[in-house]
Amino acid sequence: MAITTFPDTRWLHMLAATAFLAASAPQAGLNAQGLEGPETVNKIIGSEVGQEETNTAVEAGKVTTAIDRTRENIGAVRKTSKLDKVDIVFLTDAARTEGGLPPAIESKVEQHQEEIAELRDEIEANALLFNAIDSRRVQTEDVLAVEFDDPGKVVIYAAAKPPS
């Protein structure tokens, strides 16, 4: 005995499947996890993210040394996939709203302009580092340098003010 399916029945099955998918779609939005929550950011980063506010006079030597080492730090950023700690140092007096970089640091930035642009691109391409700076509302164009001073730790210098 053969069972015959009428063409109209196929349309009913298709309509029922479409209605089911449409009804379940709002639930998908509820299950999605945004990048705004601290738990989500910590899972993505997998590292402790600290921050410090200072001015360029205090950190000028470290910042200029880190800028001079940008070429080798680009490779380190490219290879970084796990860190114990990410420290973001906000150079608050160097923020655009405060007049920008002091002359000594500005000349270093101009001297290493192409390398710093490449460093910023690598940070954007590195999920761990990008999400670390994004969690503190730092834009990549505000990043001046990175410093890998201890194994498992990176310091990111940013000419910005922390979010309030």
C-alpha cells in the first residue's frame, strides 16, 4: 500500500515549521550573552584587568622606553593568547581633552608612528587585549605603547581618561 502526499500537505508542513522557528526566535535573543557584563569580559579575557591613573611626568621614562620597543612588542602582541594580568595605565594629562601629549612623548610617537599604527592593528586583532582595553572604554587610537615586563603580564599605556 502506497501513501500519497498531496502537494497542499507539503505547504502545511513548511508553514508549520516556519511558524515554529518564528515563535522560538525571540528566545534566542534572551539566551545571547552581551560583551558588556563583567563576567563575560573576564571569560573572554581570562586575565585580571587592572587600571591605574597617572600623569605623563611620572611615567614618561617607561612610556618612551616602551615606545622605543614597539617593533619587538608588536610580535609579542601577535603571539599573546593568555596572560595573568593586563594593566591599563591611563595617562590622564595626555588625553585629547586635556591638550594631548607632552612634547617629549609626542616626538617619540611621531618617530615611531608607523610602528604604533601596526601595534594598534595587532591589538584590535587580539581578542584578549582588545577586550581588555574595551572593558575599560579605551579606544585603540589612544594606545601609545605596551610593555611586557613580567611573564604573564602586560602594561598598556593609553593617552586617555578612565570611564567615569
